[in-house]
Amino acid sequence: MFGTTLKNIADALNSSALWQIVDILSALFIMGIGCLLLAVIALYVIDSTQTKHAVRRNYPVIGRFRYIFEALGEYFRQYFFAMDREELPFNRAQRAWVYRAAKGVDTTVAFGSTRDLRPAGTVTFANCPFPPLDQDAADTAVVEIGPHARTPYRTASIYNISGMSYGAISKPAVLALSNGARMAGVWMNTGEGGLSPFHLEGGADIVFQIGTAKYGCRDDAGAMSDEKLREIAALPQVKMFEIKLSQGAKPGKGGILPGAKVTAEIAHIRGIPEGADSISPNRHAEIENVPDLLDFISHVREVTGKPVGFKMVLGVYDWLDDFCKEINARGIENAPDFITLDSADGGTGAAPMPLIDYVGLPIWESLPMLCDALERHKLKSRIRINASGKLITPAEVAWALCVGADFVSSARGYMFALGCIQALQCNKNTCPTGVTTHNKRLQRGLDVTDKAERVKRYAERVTYEVCMIAHSCGVAEPRKLKRDHARIMGSDGISVSLTDYYARWRAMSELPSRNGIGRPRFDANADAA
């Protein structure tokens, strides 16, 4: 009787769909184990017979885990092992602040700062005992750029979007940045890749960058086309033109866009072959010296009628005095309308490691050099300075304004606002957040409407908190910040004002730079006052 019951139950199970599914899954499991075993055997044979990798030859199959762990290591370090303020290029504290600002959530922190204020070079701001009341605070001042251009540009923006080419970043990223810039009232730089429809679609003020390859404004031979410049300048959204001499990631080398990212659309916008690596010359063929540079600037300004400046990373610096003297000899109407100064640690895309790690001066050193050179030659009020390079939080922006910048621009700060997680895959077309890839599946994660709002909130929050720092220092608006409003820690554990710190440098004309190695020396007998 009992045996009959068990038999009936077994027959019922064998005929049921559930049992058939279990049977199929069991077969698949056994098949999977078999395939895995065959794969391990195949890998063992391959690894033990190959001659390129010693680890895999000596430790077949197991040696492959080294490469897996190496690839995963950067993610584990980022999320589990690195402290909040020790990761590079941007630490977790910086990124977290940008994410919160972009999302519009609380940016305050509790229980004191995790920033160590003791190391030499640490900058702090000197608050005043009687700061202005909120009702006495002023809006950011309107600044005019290009007073001698036919169409000067006037803006109150402080924190703008630095050059990121369509191609280096994706279509939805460009659209989100353009829409966010319009809503926040900041400008957007096209980068050297030319003006795409997506830059214009968002309605932002545009700075058109003229790279060394003249993408977007070149003729069939690759030379600059005045006709195309006029067409671009006729667009009311295009407010200024920026001639790129060099950029932070690769001073002395042109832009690099891997062929995998040169789609048909990007090739059309740039005027280059589809699928081929897009590598710009390392400098403009027309510009060999200071007079050539000023001639080129004047020509572009005459053709376009818009303000014209240039972008550079400072390395060799003794030419700045010659540059300023040449301007004064020609007349200040021949001066560039602005200079964008990039930091040696800038950059968002592909770059050779020797250049990204070792060439050029960082912004904390080069910005005061440039500002002081213009001040010595009475050109500071004529030539606006736009500082760029790793300035992504309000304190860093406020420091640049204290030193002498009129504007600050950022690329990577706004990439974080778009959702960038610092995966360090900008050059591989595999960006997991869709910011720097042309893979449609990966781009799908970047919602233009949502990210545009984040860009807007980030720009507004930076400006708001820079104003907060300015008010704490006793001035009504950020552009009134001066070097006396910030201090820098010395090696002796005593801080000095930025005014005193930079006053201790001798004039650069007394210290000619050779091959970019020369550095300002401290004059022990200089009167710091």
C-alpha cells in the first residue's frame, strides 16, 4: 500500500511541469559543469604553452586572476579602501560634494572637517569680524569681455563649462550640458571638436574653440576658413572665440580622439575621415612666436567681430613679459580679450602619461605668475583671465578669484554633475555612465532632462557658496575677493596671506626660464609688506 502511494506520487511528479523544469535545470547544470571543466582544460593548455606571459605560463588558469584583480582593484580602492581625501585625481570628499550639489540635496557636513589644515601649501580664507548682512550682499558683477570687438560679451557668470568636444563626450552629455548652462546662465566651451547641433540645441552661450586642426572652421586642405568663421560668428549664441595653444592633459601635443569614437556624424562636424584616429597638430602652423599670436588673434577678431582669446598651459614663463611688451607697443586694442589658463593636471580624455604626469605648471603656481605679469604691464583690466583645471568646489573657485582670475571654468566638475563616477575609461568608449561613450546602450543611462537640471543646480550651488565665502571674508560679491582674503600654510607651520606669499617672489624677468625648468625663487630679504 505504501509502495503504491509512493509510486503514484512519483508518477505525478514525473508528469508535472514543475518536475520537468527541475529536470531540465539539472541537465543544464551538469552540462554547465562539463563546459566549465572543458574550458579550464583548454585554458590550462593555452596558458602552459604560450610564451608571452610568464605568470600564466608558470601558473596556468590561476595566473589569469591577477588580471581580473588588477582590473577590479581601482573600483575596490575607490569605494572601500581609499580615505575620503586621499584619492586622485579627485578624492571622494570632492566628488561627494559635487554629487550632492548637483542633486540639490544638503551639502552640509557634521562633526568637523576631515581636511588637514597643517600641511604646507594648505589654503584657508580669512574671515572678517563684521561680515555684510545678507540684505547687503550684491549680485555677482557683470563683466565685459572684448571692449574693442564689434560685439563685446557681457556676463555675470563665474563658474563656466570648460572645453569638451562632441566626440570626446557623448550627444546626451552635450545636450545636458548645453541645457543646464542655459538655465544656470553660464557659458559652454565647444572644445576643439567643432560646433555641433547639440551645443546649439540647449540654447546656452557658446565659446567656440579653434584647435590646432581647425575642426569646424577648416577648408578642404585643413587650413582655417574665414568664410566658415563668419558663418559661426553669425550665430547669436556664439559669444566668443578661443584659440587653443595647449591644454592641461597634454601640453605640447594636439588633441587625441580614438578612431572608435569618430562616428560618421562626428567626422562630418570635424571634416575628417570616419573611424580614423583624430590627432591634432601640436601647434597652429600660423603661430611661431608672440607677434604671430597677436596677428592671429586680431585676424580672428576682425573676421568674427566677437571677443577672441587663447587657452594655454604655462610652462616656460619668461616670454610673458615679451608678450605684454608687444601688446603695449601695438596698442591695447590688439591684446587678446581673455586668456584661459589651464592647469598641468587638467584633462578629460586620452593623453600620453609622460605629458599628463610631468609637463606644465599646475594652476596654483601658474595663475599668480600670469596675473602678476599682466599687472606689471598694466594689462590686467584689459585681458580677462579664465582659470581652469581641477577647480570643482567653491573653495577652489574662490581661491582662483582671490589670486586674480575673473572667471573659472571646469570640465570634470560638470562631468561629475552629469553622473561621472571617475571610472577612468574616457579613452575607451566604455564609459559606464554614458558621458564619454558613443555606445547607444551605455548612453541610454544618461537622461538629458534630469542631468541638465543637475548641471544647473551644480553651477548655481558653486556660485552660491563662493558668494558665501566672499561674504565671510567681508566683501559683498566674489569678484571683490583679493589675495589678502586668503592665507597659505608655510613649511614652518605659520600661514601668511597670499599677498605676502606671492610678494616674496622676485620679478620673473630676473629669473629667465630655460626649457621650462626654471622656477621662481624666494628672496629672503624681500619686504613682504
